[in-house]
Amino acid sequence: MGDEEGPAPGSYALDVRDGRFGEVMGRVGGRVQLRPLRGGREWDVPPECLGEADPARVLRERVRLLNRDARRRVGLG
């Protein structure tokens, strides 16, 4: 996936080892760091274990999180 430098920070990638996807935060020690879209702790992924994140899946998750946050702001959640 991506070029020799790997995916760009801010893009999304799939960890093919377990099917999780997240936002690319950067590289440390030759590994790519991903963070769940909902926030939380980053995890390291070897570059050879990265895959393309399905854009539809990323969009669904982002909309779900935006809706959750909006409901919390108006006191519905």
C-alpha cells in the first residue's frame, strides 16, 4: 500500500492482520501508527500488513461518530 514512505498522515489504512482500520498518524521505527477513528490508543502496524481502507466503511464510521457527538451535544445520548 502506498509508496516506499507508506501512507500519508491523515489518510486511512487497514491492518490486514485483524481487520481494524484507522487514521495514519505517522511512522516510528519503520512501523506505521494507526489510531481508531473514534480516538484512543494508537497501534503499530508493519508496512507489509497495511491494506487499503474501504472508503465507504471509513465514511460510515465517521458519520456514525459525528451523529453520536451531535446527540451528546443536544442531550439525546
